Amino acid sequence: MSEGIRLTLLFFSLGGVRFACDADHAEALSAVGAAEEGAFRLDLALGYPSPVSYREPTVLTLKGEGERRVVIDALEQIAEVGLEEIRPLPALLEPLALKRGIWGVLPRAGALVLLLDLDLLMKQRPFGNVSNDA
């Protein structure tokens, strides 16, 4: 029996919500202040209704053209998951969620983890439209 497709995900929390993104999209991680020049806060990129207080801010530099850095919070772990573990979004929520870069959910440890496509999120909400002012 062959093993299924595995994804390496970077798990983190932000404002009490658990997220994960494809670790292969990350070029670098650095622990710095949430207001680092040129890095944009994920809560603002996702459209949180009020600013989030970052406990353990980490700058995630994305692979690709240009300097693309986003501040995440409370880095938990990097782990592999099977593609079969990931659940699709409900059809009613999918169009709105995709605009925010959310493409699926992962049941994990009795909770749901929202799966983010940071590349898609930044295409939908370019860095120039996201401010560090909170």
C-alpha cells in the first residue's frame, strides 16, 4: 500500500484562531517585533474587525518575487499531514473564505485549523493595501 500525499504545514495562532500554511512557501522565519518595517500584520490582511495583540510575533518571509513578509503570531510547530486529513470548506462559505486566502480546514486535537494560502491572500489584498497602523 502506497503512502498518500503529505503536506508540510506551519501551524500558528492569531487572536485565538488556529491557522496553518504550506511551509514550502516560507523562505525564512524571524522572531521580531510586530511593527517591523516592511512586514505586514496578518490580522489586517485577513480583515480582523479589530487589531490583534500579538503575543509572540514572528515575521514569515514568503518565497517569490519581491520582499513579501507577513507577521504571524504564536508559532506552534511545523508538521506533516496527509492530504486526506484536510476537509473542504462548506460551499456557502467557500467564496468569501477564498478571498481571505482560506482554502480548507484541518481537524486537529479536537479543534479546527484554518488552512491559509498566503500567496492567494496577498494577491487578493496586495501588501500595498495593508497597513501596520492599528
